[in-house]
Amino acid sequence: MTFVQHRIAAEAEGEAEEVGELLDAGARVYVCGDGSRMAPGVQDAFRTLYRERTQGADESAAERWLDELVETGRYVEDVYAAG
């Protein structure tokens, strides 16, 4: 099975540029589903995507970038606690 975090990870590996280009153009990301496994995986994938596309970016820079997306309403989660 392919999940959203796998698709984003494929972007980071250079298989495609669509997600990165959409983010550059101001896209908004809405993540819905499992808050204990899927959502952290998606966050991880986005940070990896940022680091791979941004020369010299480290984990701290990627975290700040994702935080900025959240603060500006461009990354929104509606998740539940899986049990």
C-alpha cells in the first residue's frame, strides 16, 4: 500500500517535483486521519522534502519551515488518536 507519507517521500527522493512545486506556489495541505502514526509520518516526510529541496537546510530549519506552514494555515491537521 502507498500512503501519503510515501508519496511525499518519493518527492524528496527526486522521483517527482509536483508536491514541492505546489508548496512553492502557495498550496495548502490538509491532513486527516490517524494522529498517532500517519500524521507524524506525513510531518516527517514534509521535513525531509524541505531538506532535500533546500540547500544547506538541517532538521532545525525544516522544523521551522513546517511550523511556519502551520502558523500561516497552510498545513492543517484533523486527526484522531488511534487505539
